[in-house]
Amino acid sequence: QEIRKIDTDNTGDKNTKSSTATEVNEYLAKIQALVYKYFEPPENSQGNSVVAVIELSSIGKVVDFRILAYSDNEALNRECDKIKERLSGVLFPKHPDNISGIYKIKLISKE
């Protein structure tokens, strides 16, 4: 789980309510980290990946979770089909702009 640090200029007014790119990137990293917390890749599936999309409401509730592209590993594909049920009760953080959104997630099976 890597969060890349992004250098941004702090030229905006601190009293504005709009989020910065850094806040949004941190939000996306939090979503990715929570999804990986509930991801249990099977043995011998290293190097394979599945692309999914998660839709969250403005308060962080999971509206939908779908697989866009499966891997060549059947066990990993079955695990990714099961993760939707595990995520259904998870409350994700609120978006900095208090909006709903659809986010692409790449589930990579590592050691």
C-alpha cells in the first residue's frame, strides 16, 4: 500500500471549501487501503490482477461494486466476486467535497 506524495502549491485561500488535489488523492488512497483490508488473495495467485469499480455515496456507503476485468486465475476471480459482500457493510470515509463517486480499483495479488 503506497501513497504517493504530491507536491502542490499552497496558493489557494485557506477559507475556501473546495478540496485540493492532495486531499482527493489521499481520499482515493484511503478507499484503496480499505478495499485491500477486505481482500484475501488465494495462494498461488501472485502476479495476477483484477480491475473493479466501486461506487460510493457522499457519506461513504457502498452503492455498487463490480468487476470490470477478471484475471486468468479462477481462484482470484472467485475471491473478487466474494469481496462485494464483505464491503457492503463497510463505511468508507466521506469525500472531501461531500459528493458521491465511482472509483476504479486494481486488485493485485501479491505474496
